[in-house]
Amino acid sequence: MHAPLVDLFDWLHRNAPKATYNLAYSNISGLSVEEYQRYCGEMLPKSFDLGINEAHGYSGLIGTLSDIYQCQPNNIVTTTGASEANFLTFSSLLDPGDEFIIEQPSYQPMWLTLEMLGGRRVPWPRRFEHKYRLDIETLEPLITNKTKLIVLTNLHNPSGVWTDRRTMESVAGIAHDHDCHVVVDEIYLDGGFKQHPSSYGLPRVIVTSSTTKVYGLGGLHTGWIVAPTEITAECQRRKAHTTGASSFVSEMMTAHALEAARDKLLARFQDRAQRNFALMKEWMRTHGDAVEWVEPDGGIVCFPRYHLDEPSISLCQRLFDEVGILVNPGAFFNQEGHFRLSYGIEPETFKKALSALGNFMDSFSTE
């Protein structure tokens, strides 16, 4: 099985260490140990046994997630981040030759993983002109007798647009009628500017998520799958062939954070996200001759469209080389003429980054 290069990750690995302004990472600044202790309390007793491990995950985390999703413990599989959650889910449901329908633009690792597993990609466009909303009328004609999965993100990555409950119910209903499943990566959902319910519980819907983006716990790298028991059992069986067992310490720390300080951590996220969103919104207003966007409904990423006749990789490379600003080319999300920009960094630094970005974009209007 050939593992394709994930261009997005390669771009980040090569350039992030040298960036003056990193607007490419899609997570909020991580919690320090001091912050963790202030928000969540003490972490581990000195007598804690670091040799403890549990193949089926830390029971405290499973219980916490069961409460959040209003499900049974056997509806949960804990994973090492959302990437493993997606991989286990995809490999459990897709056979070589099957088709999967996936939103476009979309997060590159998701469709590459499915193609690596032998699936055939069927794009389901989210159009800028329609504010990146899902067009339900165009879904059913894409389905064939080979369709096994419909793959979505909510909030949408890269635009930050939220898909409402009624739309998700329609997608789930179509999937049910055609005997396929919907996989919804909800890694940004808790970061919406308004609180939104998970899509778990709708027929044929499987949810994946983690605390790596919104909660500032990326280093713990704890994720999960929420699904019907026949699917979680298969995912758990396959996990024996990936990580075997996730980090027990990470799962304990994640569970403690969610139990003791979930609201506080979400408030921390919103303070940063909304302050920087206001800066971003004003910047977009004053640079409308060069760029336009669909305003996100939360999270810390957006997907501006630029008014230049230049491929996105070339433009983003020049922006990095000349100004030191790192953003992600739209080509890596299968959407040319755009770039994904994250506004999760410290606000004063973000102001400087936007000023430098504005000078770069303004230079084209004087050429």
C-alpha cells in the first residue's frame, strides 16, 4: 500500500520553524503546565505509575465523553488524535474499489487517507458563492451502488462555516436511504462562536474529534470516535494494528481537563478567537480590493479568496520568502485562488502579521 505525501504537512514541516509569523497552524496556543494547573488543578500524584496502560482507553475519559455525547461507553473509542480516529473509521468502513463522497474544498489528509485505502473520491462542492454551505440538492445524484461514505467537517475546514442541524439531518437521511455512512470530523465544533450540538445520534452518523485544536492540548494528542457499537468494535480491533493503546497519561490529563475545566478552556479559546476575529474582519474590510471571504462561524481558520492571477502555492511561497508570513495554499485543500489563514496566535503578534500581510497585498495594486 503506497502512502502518498501529505503536501500540507510537508509544507508546514519545511517552513514553520523559519516563519516570522506563523498563520498556518490551526490550533489555539497550547496550555502551559502552569495554566493547566491553574485551570484544572494538580495533574498526577508523585506515586503515579508511568507504566500503566490500557488498550481500551482510560475509563475516566470514556465516561466523560459518554456524558458529553449522551451515549454509552461502548459507543466510544479513544485514539491518538483525530487523525487516528479518522483512519480507524475509514479503514473499518471502506474496501478497495468503494466510493466516498467528500466535501470540496476539504482537509487534504482525509481524502488522501481514503484514497490510500483504495477508495475512489467523488467531490461534493461547497461553493464560495453559496457561502460554503452544503447543497443538499446536489448530494443524491453523486451516490452510486459503490458509495460507502460521505465525509464532512463541522465546522468546515478550511472555511470555518458551520453546518446547521437541519442540513445534517438531511445528509443523514440520504445516507440511511442509500445504506452508507456519514463521517463528521467535529474537531472545531466546540470552537463555534455559538454553541452547537454534535451530529452524533443522527442515523448513520459517526463523529470524530479531539482536544488538539480548541482546548490547547495538542501535545497530549487525545482523540476519539463516537459511533454505533458494531463500528466501535471494529475500530477497536483495528487499533491493535496502529497504536495498540493511546497514551494513558495523556488520556488522564485530557479527562481531568474536560471534567474540571471544560467551560474555562472554551472561554480561553473564545477570548483569543473572537479578539483576533475582530482584527481579521476589519483587515478584510480594508483590503477588499485584494481579497474577499466567507466569514467563519467560529474556530480560528478562514479561507480568503485573492484577486490575483497566480497559483496559490506560488503566491504563498512568495509571501513566506519576502515577508516571513506562513499561510497554507488553497491548492492543498483542492481550491485554487485561496489560502487558509489561522488567527490563533497572540493578538499583538497577529496585528503585526496583518500589517505585514496588508503591505504585501497592497504592493500588487501599485504595480
